[in-house]
Amino acid sequence: MTDNSGNEKATQPESTPTPTTAPRPDAVAAKRPSPVPGPAGNRPGGPARKPGTEAPKPHAVKPAPGQTHAHPHPIVVPTVSDPSQYGRVDEDGTAWVKTADGERVVGSWQAGDATEGLAHFGRRFDNLATDVVLLEERLAAGADARKIKADAATLAESLPTAAVIGDIDGLAKRLRAIIEHSDEAAAHAKEEKERARHEHTERKEALAAEAEQIAAESTQWKVAGDRLREILDEWKTIRGVDRKVDDALWRRFSKAREAFNRRRGAHFAELDRERASAKTSKEELCVRAEELSTSTDWVGTAAVFRDLLTEWKAAGRAPREADEQLWKRFKAAQDVFFAARNSAANERDAEFEQNATAKEELLAAYEHIDPNADLDAARAALRDLQEKWDGIGKVPRERIHELEGRLRAIEKKVREAVDAQWKRSDPEAMARAAQFRERVTQFEEQAAKAQAAGKTRDAEKALEQAKQWREWAEAAEGAVSQR
């Protein structure tokens, strides 16, 4: 500061701070502009050194990570310089600085002894050197080279009149290097910007093409929809594309996304229509199944239920909740019928087992027939056996062959005896043949009635017995004719 007489007055000496690495250039540039020192200005925050202490040595700063265009000289961060090497303060307070052009007066010190004045102007030089370091670091870090060049030029213009004591020539040389290489750094930054713009443009073109392909081909609606959202999120992170190109690419992407959404919407609208139709069809199938659930036509109704199930599968899916409820309804009707059928089958099986037991007892009672002893009694017993046999009813399928075989054995024994009798008695042969023919007629009538009643198995059995009696009649008639 300057007093009323025009002489500069220094403030109290500042305490000596601990030397630290210079702050990040972008952070410093954001907080304060590049200073332009004046001849009488006092720059706050500069490091101070006590008189008589040795100045610490400067240290180098490495280029910023990822920097590809390095500064031609190592960046040197001065901590506290030794002003005694570059100037002096006379006993009258006049401050001088040495440069390549000679000595020049930089100010007047009246606030203390010469040593304190020298330290004061040295601190002001250290502040100025720190500004140069910041410019170097900003340039090395790839900051705006044009702004750095302008700041460096401003500092260089201020050096011839700067009220500081220090290596002004070295500082000027460093500023010239900054100015010289700022153009190269600007060109490099431009190349990097163009390269990034090209890469970002290519990436957006690839994303737009992928979106167009999804819009045209994909039917994996959820996966494709998720991918389009991912593309949009990535799209928002890509910067630096030319405005017109970016707008054109955005229109492509937006058009593709809209086309996909329309196609997906049409698909699900059609799916909703199909599901509504399936719901109507399945409701009708449920009604039909419920109507059949009380049927006792076990064979025919079971076949109808199989057909209904085929129709159910062909109807497609109804809306999920409705589909589940309709299936429960359909299956409940189906279960009612088949439970009743199974119950009836169990009752029938029990009845058939009882019939088999009854026929076993009947066979045991009639297997003693002896036609050789009394043919008429044997024939009468056989007729009685056959009538009782038919009255008992059906037996389990696996027992039919066994029981029918035993009955046929008794019938064969009687028939053979009758055949032998025929050969011995012609007058009776015709009567026996007539009786046999009568039995044939009876069984045929019985078969016709069973067939009319829908009892197919009974009809078949009656026809089989009619056939047997017909053979006997024919044999009897043949024996008579041979005689």
C-alpha cells in the first residue's frame, strides 16, 4: 500500500505457510480469475518467509492423468523463492529487481528494515509465479487453451511493471512457452473434440439402427421394450454431437420407438380380443360340462368329455384370472361325472365278483350230471343250469374264460351223450331235433330282446347259445337222415 507521500507502505509480515501442491487448475480457475499484478498492488494469500530463512527448493508437477499433449517444460511449483538472488532493498527503502535488461525500481519499503521489505516483494513474486503454475497445469490438463493463452499474455504484459522481486526472466520464459504451446494444445483439443464427436455420432447411429431393427422385427415385447429404455438412457449420456445430426438421429430413434410401441400395442389389443373370445368359448364349455356331469352313460359321456377337453385346449388362453376360474369350474364338473362313474364301476365290480362266486357255486352243484346214467335227467339239469346261469349275470372279464369253459365242459358231456342216444333211437331223434330247434328259437328271441334293450353282451351270449343248440339240432337231424 502507498502512504500520502507516494511511498509504498508494507503490511505486517505474513506467517510462513507449509508448502503444498498447487490446487487443481479447473478448481482455481472456477474460483478466481487469473490475476494481473500492478506495481503497487498487494496480492493476499501469498506464502511468506521469515527474514534470514533459506527458501525451500521448488518441486515439479506431473502432467494430469490422461494428458496426451504434454507441456514442453516440466511444470515447476515455486513454494518460497529467495528474492535476494534477484534484487535488493536499499537502506532508504527503494526496492530493486534484476532482469536481463538491467535493474529497475519496483517500489519503496517503509514499514520495516530492508530484509523485511525484500521478503515482502519476494512473496509478491511467489504469488505471481503461482498464477503461472496454474496456467501451466490448466494447459497440461487440457483446459480452454484460448483462455489460457489470453491469461498468459496478460501476465506477460504485466511483468515489466510488476512490483515483485524474483526470477522475472524465468517467469517470462515460461509464459512465452505457455503462449507458444497454447495454439498447439487448442488444435489438439479440437482434434480430440472432433474425434469424440465422431465416436459419439457413430454410437448414436448404431443405437438408432438397433432401435429400427427392434421396431421392425422383434416380437419379444418385454425384452425389446427393456432394450429400448436402455438405449434411451444411454442416448441421454452421449454429448458433443452436431446439433443437426443429433436432431436427425433423434428423429430416427423416436420414430423407431413409436413404431415399436404401435406394433406392440396392436399385438396386445389382438391378444385381448383373442382372450375375450377364448373366455366366451370356455364359458360355453363349462355349461356343457356341467350338463353332462350327472349323466350315467359312462362310456358315451366319457368320450364327450374327452372331446370337450380337446376343444378347451384349442380355445386358447382367456385372461389369467378368468382362465383359472373357468378351469376350476370345468374340472369340477368333470370330476363329478368321473367320480360317479368310478363309484358305479366299483359297485359293478363288486356285483361281478358276487356273480362269479354264484356261478362257481352253480357249477359245483351241476358238475355231477351223469348223462350216461339218466340222459333225460341230465338234459333237464343242463337246462336248469343254463337258465340259472343266464339269470346270474356278468362276471369280471378275467374270470369269463375260466367259468365259461367249465360250463361248456358240462354241455359237451350232455351233448355227446345225446349224440350217442340219437344213434340208438331214431323215433326220438326227430323229437330231440325239434326241441333243439325250439331252443334255438328261444335264444334267438332272447337275443333280439336284449339287443333292443341295448344289452349287447347279453344278446351276444344268447346268440352264441342259439348257435350251439342249432348245431345240436343239425346233428340230430343229420343222425336221423343217415338212418
